[in-house]
Amino acid sequence: MTLSPRSLSNSEKNTKQMQIQSIQDKITRFLERKFRASHSLSTKNTYNSALRRFIEFLHVQYDIDIEELLQKIKTSQIDPIDTLDTFYSFCPNTNGKIQRK
């Protein structure tokens, strides 16, 4: 018997979409706070760029998104310090470009 990947129900899709929107809203608010504190569009753009690289890193390195990372940290499946250390090591090796596994 072969198992095919389970497709998400409409309810699961809606929940996932709401989680994604929630994370995007949080990121937007975070970036707006950075701008308010610094009055610098450059600072906001730098933080935005770093966040986008971190999100891409999570996808490439762990095949997860931020919401999944947070869940894994809460359940002690991922050590946040090790994740940041891996990201720190990952950044110079990509030379500004994300390299897929």
C-alpha cells in the first residue's frame, strides 16, 4: 500500500493562512517600530533584509517557517542559540545569495 501525502483540509489551509498573516503582521509592526525608533528608512530596510534572509535560511536549512521554528523552540525540539549560530555561520558562506541544499 502506498501512502500519498495528505492534502490540507480547507480548515487547515485557513489556519495556516491566518498563521502566515499573523507572522507577517508581527514582522510589519516590528519594522515599523524600528523606523519609529531610528527615523531611518535605511535601518528599517536593513532589518527587513536580515529578516528575509533568516526566513529563507529557515526554509533552506530546516525546511520550516518562522511559526514552525517558534513551535519547535517551545517544545525544545530546536535550540534557539544553535539555530542563530548556524544562521551566523551560514550568512558569510552565501556571499549575499542563498544557496539551496
